[in-house]
Amino acid sequence: MKNIAYFAFALLGLIWGTNFMFMKWAVEWISPAQIVLLRVIFGFLPILIYALIRRSLSWSHLRHAHHFLVMALLATVVYYYLYAQGTSLLLSSVAGLLSGAIPLFTFVCAFLFLREEKLNARMTSGVLLGFIGVLLIARPWASGDAAISVQGVMYMVLGSLSVGCSFVYAKRFLTGLNISAVALCTYQIGSALVVIAVVSDWSGIERITQSPKAMLGVSLGLGVSGTGIAYILYYFIVERLGAVVAASATYIPPVIALLIGIFVAGEPVHAMDLLAIVAIFGGVYLLQMGRRAVQKVPLKVAVVAE
């Protein structure tokens, strides 16, 4: 069973890594908001079916609807929209590289709002190194062919910040509700579907049908696979291998996005981009090592006290 879980782990990273290419295809035909709308529509159906099969849903959960709405905004509507906007202004490979900074923003949000993280030198170095990596990708000092859209980078940064805040919100308000992750995901995506359907401009959305490639990319790539199946795989991995291993799947998409950008989309790659992804991954690694060092301290004190 573990072999299947590890296969699911690799498949999840691959699916997430292709999302940026699909968004790039779609944005040529419809707006970023419409991309999110179609993605959520096609992604919600597999999740709902899976939740119904598991019998995870209950009418009693509706009393927590306000929490589901906040999660829908932070982890789906705003997050997906900002990433779609950012990808529309950047190379798909660059957008994918920037997504590797999500763990950094998650930590910053946890440090600011939960006050449970104790900062040490290694963690500080990790955060600084990670943000240096983001700066190397943005290259605000560059001009001409070497320049990229700083606005696009900011969209990606704000999207990462939004999903980072969602993790903190979930830990603060949802972990004690005794609701399964599958049910929480269903309520989150369902609420997001209602919100995005109400606020989106539907005019011109039919243009995407003029491109079979873009239509399949949004419906099957971003929707069914990148949202529906991806969430199901994520929870399967959590059950079999644990949440820590499942969360580490976020390290795969930037690499996949970079490879797809180079070998499929024919996008140029710069040495600065490679240095940037090394800095981001290095920052995440230092951050995780620093957190482990902090977590070991209470254990040592307990031994001494005994």
C-alpha cells in the first residue's frame, strides 16, 4: 500500500506542476477570473462524488459555514485568481518557480498570527534566503530582454501569501471541529464555486471552446485533475504517509513547471532562475531544520526534569 501512496505522491507533484502551463493556454482566450470559474466547476464534481462515496458530509457541519467561506476565499478564490493573473504576465516556468515559496509565506503567517513559532537563527536565515530567491526571479533592477513583469511576480507573491494564511486559519479555527479533511475540502470548494459564480463576468467565456487545447487544459487539466483529483490524492497521501510527507509534495511543482516551460513551451531559462530556485529550496530546507531544532528543545527539558 505504501508503494501506491508514493506513486500518488509523485503523481500529485506532476499534476500540480502542469497547472501553470494550462493557465497559460487558457489566458489567451478568457480572463483569469473565468479560468478560476471553470477550474472550480470541473474540480468540484470529483471532490463532491468522492465525499458522497465516503459519506463524509453532514447537515450539522453547516453551522461552521462562515469558516468554510473564509477558507474558500483564502485557499481557492483569491489564491487561484492571483495565480492565474500572475501566470498571465509571466512565463509559465517563472510562475511555477515562484510557487515554491508557499512554505515560506505559510511560516511568516504562522509566526505573525499564531505566535506559536519560536524564531531562531537558522529559521531567520531560511526565510531571508527564500525571499532572496524570489527577488532573484523578479529582478526589479533588470531592463530589456532580461526584465520580467514585477506586477506578475507580485500577483504570485500575494497568491502564495493568501494560501499561506489559509493554512494558519485552518489550524486556528478548523482543526478542533472534528470534521474530516475530505468534508472540509468539499465545503471549501463548494463555497468557492458559489462566490466565483456570482462575482465573475461570464461574457465571452465561450471563446475558450475555439481552442480545444485550452478547453481541455482548463476542464481536465486544471479542473478535474489539478483540483479534483489532486485534492483526493492529497488526502490519500495524508492517510497513508502523514501530513508532513503530503505537504512536501509542494516541492515538486516548481521543478516540473520549469522542465515543461523549457522542453514543452520552449521558454528560455536563465542562470538567475536556477540560482533563485536553489535559494528558495535552500531557504525552505533551513526553515524546516530550524523548526525541528526548536521542537526538540521541550523534549530535552523534560528529560532533565525527570
